[in-house]
Amino acid sequence: MNAFDPLVLLAVFGLAGVGSVVRFLLSKWDSYLPFGILLANTVASFIAGYASVHYFNNEFWLIALVLGLAGGLSTFSSWAAATVQMSAKGKIMAPALYSVLTLVCSSTAAYFGLVVG
């Protein structure tokens, strides 16, 4: 498959847009911890794990789902910004707890994505 195939580019573009809009909406769920971003990163990790196994032989869907949908949904920069913002607000334990939860939940979700089905 050619990486510059217009259909591949369109699929990545479209699914990344969907993922980004869902992440934006989830980011509005904010309390002591930014649970919306945590959920977005966790779901994206599950999608990436699932697609890595179930679409291994279908490069189009693998690229579309992992780079497009999961890539648009997950975000390292929002995780980092939320962590810094919590620190700036004087929250002591929240940034560390959020970082650990993000790593544990995302890694666990990716693993479950690999073994489901």
C-alpha cells in the first residue's frame, strides 16, 4: 500500500477529526483530575491494541484506526498540559496520581485490546 494513497490520507484525516472532536468533548469532564482526558487516552490505547492484532493483515484499517482514530483521540500534549496546570494550581498529589493513572489505565487498556476476541 502506498502511504500517499488519497484514500488512506482521507481515512486518517476523517478519523483523526472524529477522534479529536470526541477528545475535545471529553476534555470538558474535569474535576479533581481531568477524567475526560484520562478516558480519551485509555480508549485510544484500547483501540490501538485491538487494531494492532485484529487488523494486522489489513494495512488500510490498521493505519486508519491507529493513526487516525486513536491518534486523534489520544493526546500526550493535553496530558502534559493538564499535569502542569494542576501543579500550577497548587495541587500536590493530583499531578502524580493523574500521571500514574494515565500510564496504568492506558497500558492496561492496550493489553486488553490485544487479547480481546
